[in-house]
Amino acid sequence: MIERLKLCRNADLIAVISPEESGNSLIEKVAKLHGAKFFRGNEHDLLDRYTEAAKMFGLDCVVRVTSDCPLIDPVMVDKMIDLFRESSGRYDLTTNCMKRTFARGMDVEILPERVLEQLNSSNISCAHREHVTSYIEQCPDKFNILEYNDNIDNSHFRLTIDEISDYITVSNIVNEFSVVSFEYNEIIDLIVKNPLVITNSHVVQKEKGH
């Protein structure tokens, strides 16, 4: 995932945001080996962890991608960063995963640092703090949201890893390409031409909070 994100031309830095616990020493070692920054924060409050990491690295916005999405598309990330920049920061959330059209595992969320601070200082539930953006999604009248959607709905495909069959699917896809720089559209083309790479169509996605 880090190797793919390093292909982004619009990202100033890549950081792995980890809970404050000794068991993550291997994660830190791998992150630094591949040139990523590393931050340890509140183990039980992901929103606070993101907010403090943004402060530490001096960021005016954070592009959030979760570590169960190893096939994240750097081209898509760059396009969404461009949209955010073109808006001069007027959007509180730029996202491609509210109304899902992309395959699961392509989730990108962009939040200005000011919004992280606002959420972190608000009296919102532990569940919302765990999922960072869920409060914004549930209260769209309170926030300015830009949704980035595809013109074809492929949200039924799973390119994320929660189960063994997800891992097998992702491995099948990676093994079909000789380079790390393949794009989302190439993945979809592969699935259409060779549907047997998909072994996880039976997996039911866990909802936020479960």
C-alpha cells in the first residue's frame, strides 16, 4: 500500500497512524523502511489520533486511506486532491465512499485540519470518534461535502481485506500485474475478463460500528 501511495504526485508525505502500543513496533519498522512517516497516538480514539498527527506533521489537510485497502489507486487519490485544492478548501469532506460507486477498497476521504479540530473538540460519540468521518456523513446538513463518484457502479466488488477470501482475491489481482503501478480501471478490466480472480463475492461487508 505504501509503495502504491508513493506514486501519488500530489501527496506531500505518507504517514502511518498507529495506536500507542508496543505491539506496533513491526508496523513502525516496515513503514520507515518504505519511506513513510510514523505517528503513535491515542489507542482508543482514532479521531484524536488523526488530529494530533496532522498537528505534528504541520498539515492543512489529511487524506485518509485505511490500511485494509492495499490496492488504493494513486491516480484516484491525486484526482481527489486536485478537486480539494481547486475548491480552495471550502469543502469539509471530499469523499468517494458515501454514495458508493467504486469497488470497496478504494475509499478516500479528505478533511481539512480545521474540520478535524472541530470534530475533535465536539461532544460526539465514541463510535463517531472511532470512524472519524461518520458524524459528517450522518449530519450532511451541517457540513459542506463533495462526493467523487464513478459513472459505473462497481461497489459490489471487494478489494479490501477483512477475510481470508479477501486476501486471496487481492493476491490474485496483484499476481496478474508485473508492476505496482496498475490503476483502478485496469483492475476492473481484469475482473471483467477473468472473473475467477474474485473469491470473496460471498463476504458481507461489516457496517461501521460493528
